[in-house]
Amino acid sequence: MIRNLAQDAAYFAARECMVPGATVAEAEEIVNRMLGGLGTRGVVIIVNGGSGLNDNSERISVEVRVPIGQNAI
């Protein structure tokens, strides 16, 4: 369940950041909002490989890492 939710959060964050002027903070907010409902801990969010966003970004990637050891039931 966490894996699917992390994939969905990355997808929706990337879609949100497709507009000019979007920020890494906006992507992080979407991911945190989606994963926060489960109380997910230790989430790492990487946008564009850590290079961030600007109006000249040709591609957008959002990677969401969730450590299973901190979140297993």
C-alpha cells in the first residue's frame, strides 16, 4: 500500500510542477499531504535529481523514497 501511494504521490507532484513558476516546495507539499494520512515517516523527496525546477526545465521527475523499516506494520 505504501509503495502504490508513494508512486501516486510522485506522479501527482510531477503533474502539478508542469506549469511555469512551479516550485520544489509545491511538489513536496503534495507528496507530504498524500503520505501524511498514513503517518509515513522518513520520506525523502527528490525533484529533478536534486537540481530543482526552473522555467527552462525540459523534464520533471519526482522521486519519493519511503524507508520500509520506519513504516512497516
